Amino acid sequence: MRLTLRQLDVMVAIARTGSTTEAGKELSLSQSAVSAALAELESQLDTRVFDRVGKRVVLNDCGRLLLPRALAVLDQMREIEHLFDDGAGALRVGASTTVGNYLMPAVLGAFQRRWPLAQVELEVGNTREVIDAVAAYRVDLGFIEGPCHHPELEVHAWMEDELCVVAAPGHALSRRPAATGALAAARWILREPGSGTREAVESILLPHLGTFGSAMHLGNSEAIKRAVAEGMGVSCLSLRVVQDWLESGRLVRVDQHLPRLQRMLFRIHPRRKVLSLPLQRFIEHCSHQH
């Protein structure tokens, strides 16, 4: 069956006006075009939907059955045509762990308040997992903490992020300014390989420390923060992750002899991806977040 919206539109106009001529005026079509569309509709349905009464046409029993369904279809099409006028959209966003857990809730909350009809699904993983998801088009957009060299992805600098080395208040390194040698020899608690935070920590700290002492690997920053607070070792984490515990005294900074530790967070998407209007709105919104 190959019914068209034009045929349904013509049928509804004829039912409303009672005339193919008047329906043509309403739709800016010739009377012959209206008659042809009606004939095609009845041919597709293999039934008449109007009775011809002189120069007038009147819905018959089949037409009365069809009319509410035709009206519903046309209403749905008009809704689709205006679907994105008020910011509606169904976006899929990937974010690496620190970004997803500590930055995205505020970003998404502000976006939802600005565009309440928008739907955003957030997928959180490490940087490598987010890159894979974006490259496979499982998500529309990705936000990562580490570098990305995937040839099929566009990479844009998004936001600066400060890192800091932290320890528990009772840790030996917290009692005096920690020299770089003492930091290098400390027991470190680090993210797993493939994590953007892990890559950033290595690229920023190893030029100053030379090496890490013994290391424990944990799968997310929250677990590392808690392990450090228990005195199990030191770590380097985003200031956004540990700010609340630094203020409460559960953690202390021990990076006095190091320069300021900063990294760039990145936004990524496939090179060939068509950026829809809702996606462009979200990108623009994210570009104003700090």
C-alpha cells in the first residue's frame, strides 16, 4: 500500500468543504489535481470513500471510518514538523569517569532547565571506552579527560581541569612539604590503564618524579579518594573530585614542590556526523560551562 499524506490531506479537505473545487482552493491545487489524488486514494483502498451527489461529494460509511484516522495521521505529521521548534531532541552523550560523575550532572541540569523537552542519555566509562562508543556511533558526542588520536574523530578542546596530589591528614608526607623524591618513592593509588586521568597523571607527573613507587590500581576516582583518605597511599586527582574533602580536612594537598598541574578536557564526535540542531544547541551550551 502506498497511501500518501497528500492523498489524506485532499480527502480531509474534500470532507470539510464538500467539493473538490473548494478543496482545491483551500490546498492551492487545481480541481483536476484534487480529483486525481482522490481517485488514487480510492484505488489504493479499493473502495469509494465519498458518494457523488450532483456536484457535491459526501462521505459514505467507509469515508466516515477513514476520516478520524486520516485526521490523526495528519496531526501527527504536523507535530513531527514542529518537533524541534522548542528544543526537543533525544541525545546520547558519552563521558569519561571524572567528567561524567563530577561535571556532567551540572551541565545536564542547566541544559534541561533551558530546553525542558530535550532528552539526554548519559553513558559513563573510561576515556578509551568513550572514544570507542563515539567512533561506533553508539553515542552522539563524547567528553574525555585524555588525548584522542582516533583518525575518524574530531577533537575539540573543551575545558581546563586542575589536578592535585593528595594524601590523608595522618600520612607521613602531610607533615611537611613533600619533596619530589619523597613523592616518587610513595605508594601511589592510580586509575586503570585506558583512563584519561591515568594518562594525564603520567604525562604531567613523571617528568618531575621520574617514576612512581609501588602502585595500586582502582577503577574509579571515588574509590581512589576513599582509599587515600584511609591512608593507603597518595594519588593525583582532579581538584573537582577532591575539593569537598580538602575543605572538610579529610584530605590534604602534598604537591607544594610541583608546578601547577593542569590538563585539558576534550569534546569529540565523528568527523562525518551531521550535527542536528538539538546537538548544536547542546554543544553551544557546553562551550559556556566552566
